[in-house]
Amino acid sequence: TCTQATRLIRVVCTSLLLFCASAAHSQFAVKRPMKSARLFQRADTGMVIKDFSLLNVDGKYLKLADFKEVRGFIVVFTCNHCPYAKLYTARLNALNTKYKPLGFPLLAINPMDSVLYTSEEFIDIRKKALIEKFNFPYLQDASQAVARQFNANHTPQAYVMVKDKRGWVIKYCGAIDDNGGHADKAEPFIVNAIENLLLNRPVSKPKAESIGREIMYRQG
């Protein structure tokens, strides 16, 4: 009958609308697929790091080559929202104060996806650096290319590297120290590594496990 045909048409149309809505939702859901940092190979000492250019909170792009008179760098991947990273502001300032004059300036790099974490947008990165009075560059790795080069897995995660004929070579990777809550009770891995290097000695402990907020990488 006409009534039955009308009902059938309505059911078919409703089904088609639901299918289209579902497909559209799926399209947007996979528009920004993410990959866990756990899927990436762990960073290792001896890796050679190529120069990079990242936007600093002062609005200027910064490269390793801009530092003419350095022996190496302390590189720390960090972010705004990680509770563990928040414990280290004073210690990072202290590291830069002590070791920048000795040829090992500190660079902090934020590799977090600002779409996934809105608190990691550049304006928020800049605000954090001003409020917490960072005395070191705080760089945004918007493409996550630099974090991928280091095989960074989470924040905070630290590296010490020196220059040789191959380029910038990682000599230490891992935790800043082993006690986020009590700096006075911590084993200072970064400090120990740099002190070894300043004496032209091998780093006695080139790796240390670190914990923190996992970096979620964009695919593609």
C-alpha cells in the first residue's frame, strides 16, 4: 500500500542519513591520528643530531649554529601541563645559570600537539616562560620533527650532547635527576654527565630511566 511504501522510504532515508553522519564523524575522528611515543625507538648515546630551527618565546627562531662558543648543550623536552615537568623549573634555571658560562647552555623544547592539548599553544608557552622566569630558551617544536630526531618519548626527558666532527652527539639521555619532589635528595644525572665531559672523561652514567607525560605524535 501507499502507507507501507511511505514508511519504507522513510526508514531507508533515515538509515542513509545515519550512515552519512557516522561516516562524517569517522572522517573527522581520523583526521588527526596519533601515535604513541612508545612505538618509537628509544634514544641512545652516540646518536648524531642535526641542526634545527625552532621558534623561541621571544618570537625569534633559534638554531644550534647560533651558539658560536659552546662545547655542547643540555636539551630538555618539557611541556606546560605535565605535573612532573612542573617540578623542575628551578632546577632547569640553576642548570643553565651554572653551565651556560662553561659552554653547556640549556634549551627547553615543547613537543606537545597544541590541538590535542590546548594549554600547549605558543601563547601559553610564552606565558609560562614569563611567569616562571625561565632564563633559557623555551622552543616550540610545532611539527614534532625535532622530538622525533631525538626519539623523545615523554616530558621531561633530558639529553646532553657535544660537538665532534660528525655533528652534535648525544652523550647522556634520560632523567634530569632521580627525585622530582626533593632536589636536595636527588642524584643529579645531568650535573654528573657534564662534570665528566668538562674533565674530558667518558660519562660515568650515560643513561637513566625517566618518567613523565607521554608524547603523542601526529601520524603522517
